[in-house]
Amino acid sequence: MIGVQVIDMSKRKSKAARCLTATQKWRNEQIDRLCSWEMLCRYIKHEHTTEMSHSDMCDRIGTPKDLLRKILKSARTKINGK
């Protein structure tokens, strides 16, 4: 006798909705690791001497396009005390 497995699609959707890597909290916690990985890959491919735009980096690590600009602005204000 051939068995038929019934898959409940509602469970699959809820499982995808709970995907850890899709959450903003996870991305915020892992952003340093993701950036480091991209830089390591560029170094291994001998692409480290060419510039990478901030929008390209953000696209690769799955963050908003202006995130790096905001980080740099925040660091600049903390250093300058303004």
C-alpha cells in the first residue's frame, strides 16, 4: 500500500513567518558578522583594492540603503561631541 503524506500549508507559512533570519532584531545583532564576511570574501577574491559603494554593501547584507550613512553620522557626532 502506498502512503500519502498530507502537508498542512498553514503550518509551513507560520514556520516561514517565524524564520529567525527574517527578523530585524537578528539582522541588528549579526550586522558586524555579515559585514566582516563580505569584506573577507572581497579580500579572498582580490577585490579589496576596488571600492564598494555603501548601497552595494547594504544590499549584500540585507539592510536599508542608508544604514551605513546613519552609522557613520552617529559615530561622527559621538566623536565630535555634537
